[in-house]
Amino acid sequence: MQSIIHFNYFILFYIIFVNLVYTLLFLFSIRGIYIHRKKNRYWSYEDMIASSYTPPLSILVPCFNEAETIVDNIKALLSLEYGEFQLVIINDGSKDETLKVLMEEFDLHRVDMPYKKEISTKKVNRIYLSASSENIIVLDKENGGKADALNAGINVAEYPLITAIDADSIIERNSLVKVVRPFVENRDVVVSGGIVRPVNDAKISKGFIEKISLGKKSVVRFQVVEYLRAFLFGRIGWGMINSLMIVSGAFGVFNKKVVIEAGGYTEETIGEDMELVVKIHRLMKEKKKKYEIVFVPDPVCWTQVPEELKTLKNQRKRWHKGLMDTMLNHRGMLLNPKYGTVGLLGMPYFFFVEMLGPVIEIIGYIAILLSFWYGIISLEFALVFFAFAVVYGVFLSIGAILLDEYNFKKYNNISEYFTLVIYSVLENFGYRQLTTWWRFVAFWQYKRRGNKWGDMKRKAFSEKSQE
């Protein structure tokens, strides 16, 4: 009996501690957005595009069975507002007509050129150049997973900065110059990340978004709230103390030389994006080099998110297993002062809150309900638990929504933000518990395995399909 009471108090204090961490991140985020807005007053993005100081960029587009979306994606990338860039498209042994549609649309011709393996990869079968666009190069290689595809792209990338854009994503015309800006302002920056938002049911024209939509399905709207919360105070906050440990695989810019020095993307992991960022942290700390990994809140990459619970479940389980991969691969950094704020703050947060959090939360729900049912705890204690577990989470979600409305205004009118506020409340009554359960199951199902492409049903980026 006494041990159950002690466990209940442990759960309560754990939730209070987590919410305090979220509060600090939220405050850091407010300061980060304030500094970002202040910088924008003195140097416009138009000036950056025209500036000779803006470095050239190689855009890596890995694709596996992306015939439905790849052409629209490439056309959108070709229209980006950026000075000098190249597109490196990597067909990772697709089984559909991805390569065929690329060859027909962009008039690809095979060329004989050396393939220098600075990072080891699966065999590259053919290399193509486009006759219609001089800055397109296409690699056709054996299937090796997303990490292997990205490493192959790095090997042929011509420019000092690289970014990986998912083939099911669309970035805004000026997003690239925004996310590259930190490299121009501070030579210590080695990684810069931007925000990712759901694009489902938006109106698309010629590879660009004409009208934003929250999505018709509730499962999409719940994810919009999640993405705003994760990016607008989670990643901005960690970036402010140089402990950002994940830059989304859908949108991040890296110093190519540092990536190669860190060994490129790791193939034997599920979460290759987080793994690479942590590897770079570790490399720079161990070599005692000055560096920064930053997050920029206004460059946007729009991506399709799951519209079916089965697909969402597989995605979240995959994400959690990827997190576990990275935490276990770099467990020597945990609470190690040698790695500064990354070891003392970032790693403990992701280990004890993100990785172990679902286990503690599920066990906590069960313990509190049973304790209340058998009269071990009072109604007052249960209400306090509920307040910290739910009400405070709603407050933080609404805070992220208000930050977005005040600073970026990506949605069309105030009614859509009001809808998001409603969904930030509703997600705590079923949706959050469901995603927590999936992560809980993933924790116990975890076993190390190679990198595989995640399967998700895509919709073509076209006006007809979106209307």
C-alpha cells in the first residue's frame, strides 16, 4: 500500500518536472523568436538572395517509390528563390516508375563520370544529367535505405552546404535562403533547421502552395497541433542553448565537410536524422571545436502527414525506435559534463522524458486509476494529477498556436487558429493516449535493425487531387 502511494507521488512529481522543463523551453522560444524578428529588420531576404556572401547549396532528394509526387517536388525546387544550387536526386532502387517519370520529364541522359566514395554506400548503377536543366543530377542505385541514399548524394554533391528534402515535401520559395542565413551570419554554424508543417488538403499549383488548409480529417489537425508545439517551442528552445538534438529529415542544412567528418548518415539506425545531429555534437565536443546547431522558425517545409491511424501508428513506432537507437548508441554522452549542455541537459531530456516518458505515463495512468478505484488516493489528488497531466499541456499547446498566429500567420483567418485551439484540448482525450500507447509498445518491441524506408500512402501534389 505504502509503495503504491510513493509511486503515485513519483508519477505526479515526474509530470510536474516535465512541465517545468516545457515552461523553460517555452520561455527560451519566446526570446528566440524575438531575436529572430529583430535580425530580420536589418537584412532582408531579398538582399541575401542577391548577395555574393550567400554560399552555393546542394539539395539532396532521396526517393523510393515516389512516382506520384517526385515531378511536382522537383519542379518546385527548381523555382526556389536562391542564388546558386544543384539538385541531386537519388533513386534508391524504386520498384515503381520513379526513374521513368524523371527521365521523361527532365530529359535525362546517362553520363560516365567518377563516383568518389567519401562515404561508403551501396552500388551506384547509373548517373544521369538533365538536358533541360543544367543543375539536375540523378543517381540510380541499389536499394540501401534512406541513409545510404543520402550518403550517395553527399558523395556527388558539388557545394559546401547540403540539405535533404523529402520527395513528399514542398518548401516555400524563400525558405532555403532563410535557413541558410545563419551560415552567413555566423561561421561557427554547422547545422541549421527549419520548421515542418502538414500540407494535407492544401491547394497546390505548379509545385507551390496557393492556399493552406488545416486538413479535412481530425487526425491531420491533431498533427498540426503536435508539429506547432514540437517546433515552435521545443526546437527553438533547445537551439537557444545549443543543445538541439534533432533537425527534421524533411528540412535541414548541413556543412558538408562536417557531415563527412562525422561519417555521414548511419545506416544501421531507423532515425538517421537525429543520429547524424547527435554524431555532429559528439564530434565537435570531442575535438573541442566551437560550433552551433541552430533552428530558424520561419522557413517552412510542407509535408504530407498520415491520414490513417494505421499509417500514423507505424510512423510513431518508427520514430520512437529511432530515438532509442540514438540514445543507446550515444549513451556515453548521458550526464557527461565533457559534452556540455548536450550531455547535461539535452541527452537527459530525450532519455528520461522522450524515450522513457511513454512507459512512465502509461504505468502512471494505470496506477492512478487503480489507486482511485480502491480508495488509496483521494479525489483531490486525482484532480491535481489531471491538472498537471492535461490542463498544463493544453496551455503549452495554445501558447505555441498563439506564437504562430502572432509571428507567422500561415493560416488564412482567425477561425482556423480557433479550430486549432479546440483540437489542442481534444487531443488530450484519446489522441494523446493513443500515440503514447504506440510509443509504449515500440519501447518493448525495440530491437536494433537496419535502416528501412517508412511506408506511407501518398497523394499526388495536384490541384485536382487537393480540390
